[in-house]
Amino acid sequence: MQLLAIASHTGTVTRVDGWRATRLAFACCLTLAVVGSGAVLAALSGGAATAGWYITPTPGTGSDDVLLGSSCADSVQCMAVGITLNNINSNGTDTPLVEAWNGSDWTLGAQPPLPSTAGGGFFDVSCVGGSDCWAVGAVVGANGGGNSSGGLIENWNGVSWSIVASPTPTGPGVVGEILQGVSCASASSCVAVGYSTDDTGANLHTVIDQWDGSTWTSVPPADTGQAFDQLNGVQCLAADDCWAVGNAGPVQQDPNFLPIFPGAVGDQGLIEHWDGSSWSLIPSVAEPSPNGGYLNGITCVNATDCWASGATTDTSGMASGILLQQWNGVSWTDTSGSVPDSSMPGMLSSVSCVSAVQCWALGSLGPFGGGGGGNFRPQALIESWNGSSWSVEPSPNVAALSLLNTVTCVRAVMCLAAGSAAVGSPGNGNDPGLRPLIEQLTFPPASIQGLVLSAQDGGVFTYGAAQFAGSMGGRRLDAPVVGMAATPDGGGYWLVAADGGVFSFGDARFYGSMGGHHLNAPIVGMATTPDGGGYWLVAADGGVFNFGDAPFSGSMAARPLHAPVVGVAAADAGGYWLVASDGGVFNFGDAAFFGSMGGQHLNDPVTGVAGTPNGGGYWLVGSDGGIFDFGNAGFFGSVPGQGIVGQPPILGISRTPSGAGYWLVGSNGAVYSYGDAAFLGAPSGLRLVAPLSGISSS
């Protein structure tokens, strides 16, 4: 991306050299925007994390700071990197900017070194651990000019930054290099991407460097067949599975240094994939001529679920609307139309997913005013994905102008979005007062999660936000309790016994039961409708009994089964899945089939099933705590994966409200939490009158 290619578009800046002209142009357009607003915050600050996105206090250098990349090793070790423009109106020496997060506060990080007599900055960072981070960018001015004179790669060892030798691109007209993205799959496998530059600072051709644990080497990119191309972002799922995105076309990007906006006429999005041996060109969706496309952000949940973000471009090459594409394992499709405000001037600079049902994409929304002037007033934009649709999330508008360039999420804990805001005040000349802007989102706390467990004797145990509303413990039962379901608001629950008897508590209404009726096979579980207005009971022979507003959509009764049915889960609009102990899955109504373990070897029998919030997938759990995920159900961990063996059998699974985590429960009361499922408590330390038999959450 380019910072703002207004020098050639507005005529307000005389070209000095590519780098200085860019800085002057950016200052000019920002100053016009700030002065024209009439109201600008004097500083960026934030309060306590309550709900939604909030601004977190971030120290600046006192000069103009722009954050461009971010990465977290874990929830208490994060970095946001960029560049400090020490004098935006002159040829002052510019330096890399590092902000560090310790779990509670942001502080200025240790100053990275630069070659003597040179300036430069970081454009991206990837952390393998708290003492192993890689940052990439460019060196400016080492050859006496104002443009990029070479790529910059540095490593953080937990104490200090050090420059690491990297390949120098060659070819006709090549003078410098800009590295725009980096991603590490492990300590011995990283990829950095960018492009070579000419003597004006404009892009020439794609550059890809790879780290093998000891040295950085250049790797041939795929041939785009275009006159000019560049890569802007990269993500590696594994050493043999990386995606890189950018743009390619007949026209060079405007020769500007900072990667903020596109600036080439007729370019199209570029997508390349690494399979462990070579990079290949994967067709990107082409935007209709004479407009174009530009990709900057990339994230992958797994090998069949990736998102690429950027902008469509107008006839001047500037960002004209949001561009978003999704990979389904076979091809990329344009999903921009599903994004709110996608037709307005703007772009999504970065995207990050913690699961198939939790993604955030961010950038800025216009007006862009042709790249400068008083009409250039973009505001920070954050969009979220819930597994079925994108929606705008409220985020603070902190100034007349704000830009978000990077987003990083830590599963079950938080997301951080970083960029810059113009917080100068009128009268500051051409210095707009760029300050680092970091917004954070704290994931739902444990206080809003609830967990309910039932025992065979009818005893009930509640944790977190789930309310205790009564039980059958100590009361005579004709048959043991075998399952349960909680109401959506957590204010009540139902228990079901093997003879079909149903017991309701709290705000859970009684809609009927099979108690006292002849059953061909015992009841093994129950599931409630999404609104809590009804429920299904399922028997071991696959028979289904519906009550309240729960529709009957079919069953496996009187049909041959290889193994008994052991559980049921509801889809989001009236359908349901049954699961058998051999891992077979049977879908009814609007519940789609996404796969099963039927016919495959299992170490232990399947004991339960849970569906994702939007019905786009499901999990199966084995009695050993093994997890099998299908559709958009994410894998967040398992009992065997923790090295735990020989424990009493796992009897069920229940997901969190977000679908980005789940709980497992053992017959002895042990509770295992994964993803964003908080550990809320467990009865494993109590003397149980009877084994546990059911689990549900709210």
C-alpha cells in the first residue's frame, strides 16, 4: 500500500524525492483535515475495559508515529511496530517504532538499530515467543537518496533488537526493497514478503525471503505475467502452507513509502500459495475494468478457511470500496457484498480470525477526497464475522482522522487493533500530530458464561452465570437422569431420565415428556430449541420425541444402526443432529451434514455432540476426551492432547455462547475447558452420590 499518493494528483506538493514528497503530502492532507474539523482530541487515552472496543493509553515518541504491524506471542507479550517520522516536513532521520504490551500496559519498546547514516522503519512483525520476534521493513537514505535503499529484517531476543542479514534483490532498475509482511510458523520457518523498488521508490517486482532457522534466503515468487507486482501481507499455517497477498498490473504504484493506501490504476488483487517446495499463483477475483483491486490482509483458520482483505480501486487507482475474499479450500470468492458499507470509499487493511465463527477485519472508511485535501477524513472501521455474516462493531472515533492498519487476536483473551490518529490542533503548521492509536477488545469475561451439570440421581451443579433453580437430588426417581439442557438465558434447565421423564426448573417450562409411555429403547439425551420454547428427546434406537415448538424432522427409529445413538444437538432453525457411539452422524431438518467418524477407527466410543451457534458445524467427543470437529466448528483442544489418559469417561460436550470454545465433563465431575470457555468450577472435589450424566451451558 502507499501512504497517500496526492503529490501527483493534487499538484500541492513539489516533488523533492519519493520519500520526502510522500511525507510532505501526508502532512498537507492531514493538516487540512484536522484544521477543517473544528474539533480534535488533544490526546489519545482510554478507560477501563468494559465491553466492546476501547482505546488503551499508548505512549508516543513525541514525533509523528504510525503503527503498521502487530503480533502476540501470548496474552501478556504483544508488539505493535511501525515508524516514527521524526520531522514530517523535512529530511529528518526516521526510526522504527516499537510498542510493547505486558498484559496490562503499553510501553515504548527498546529502540531497534539502523545502519549508520540511514533511517527506516518496520512494517510488520511476527512473534514465535516472547524472546523470538521478527520485524521487517525498509532502510531509507543509506545510498544518499530519500528512497528505500534496501530491506530491513531484525530479530528480538527478549532483550534487544539486532539486524539480521537478508538477501538483496537484483534485476533491471532495482535500487531498493521494501518488506511489507512477515509470518512465522515456527522458530525455524518464517516468510517475509514485499517488493523491489526503482530510483523513484516505485514498485518493480515481488520479493519473497524465507528463514530456515539460520539464514534468510530469496525464493522465486510465482510469475504474475504483469509488468509490475508486489506482495503486501503473508500468513503461514505451517512450513509447507503459506498464503501471500498483494497486487499486480500494468502500472506502478505511486512511489510513496508508507503502506497505507493503494495508488495504481488497473491493478488487480494478487494471491500466491506456498506448498513447501514452490510458490504458485492462485486466481484472485478480478474487479471489473477500468477499476481494480488491491489486497493487503490475509488470515487463515485452517487449510479450507481463509480471508483476504483490501480495497477496490477507482480510475485514479485510489481506494474506492471494501474488498473481501474468502477461500473455501478450492477457490477464492468475492464476499465484499456481504460487508456493511462495502460500497463506500474505504478499505480493510487487516483481518484476523480466532475461529471459523470469530473474525475481525479493520481499516478505514472515507471520504478519501482523492487522496488529500480537506475532504480526506477517513475514520477507523472495525467489522466482525460470526460465522454467517459481517457486521460493523462500534469503535471510538478519536479524532478528525483515524486509521487502523493491523489487527491481532489472542484466542479467548483479546484482540488489538493498531494504527494512528491525527490529534494535532489548528496552528501547528504542516505537522498534523500523528499519535499511535491502539484499540483493544477484551473477550467476554467468565462472569457472563454459565455451566450446568447433572448427575444420575438428579443432582444439579451450577457454575458462573448459571443460576441454581432446583434439582431432583434426594428424591425418588423411576429411572436415572441421563441428560439435561439449559434455557438460553441461563435462568433455568430441564433434566431428562432414561424413561423419558422430564423435570423443569427455573424459567424452563414443562412442555411434556415420555414418562409413563412405552419406549422401545431408553432415552439418552435432550436438546432445546434456540428460543427455549421446546425440546427434543432422543432414544438409543434413534427415536426422536418433540415437545413445545420443537418440530419433528425425522428420526432413525426402526432403521438399522451399527451402534446405539448417544446424543442430540440442535441446529439454529429447527433441525437437529443425532450421533451414535461409532461416530455416525444423522442430520434432520435444516441441520446440514458436515461429516462423521462413522466407519473410521476410534480409540474410544463417541459420547456426545454439540453444534456451533449458527448451525454451520458440530463437534463430537469421545469417552477419552478426543474431539472431532466438522464444518465451521473449530478445534480448541482435547483431553488426550493434554497428555491426560486413564481418566473416568468423558460423557458430554457443551459449547460457549460464541462457539469459540467448549467444555467437556467426566463422570467423576472433572471439567475441561478449551478456547474461550472459562474454567468456572467443577464438582470433582466433592463426594458424589452418583456419577454425572449431563452438561449444558448458557
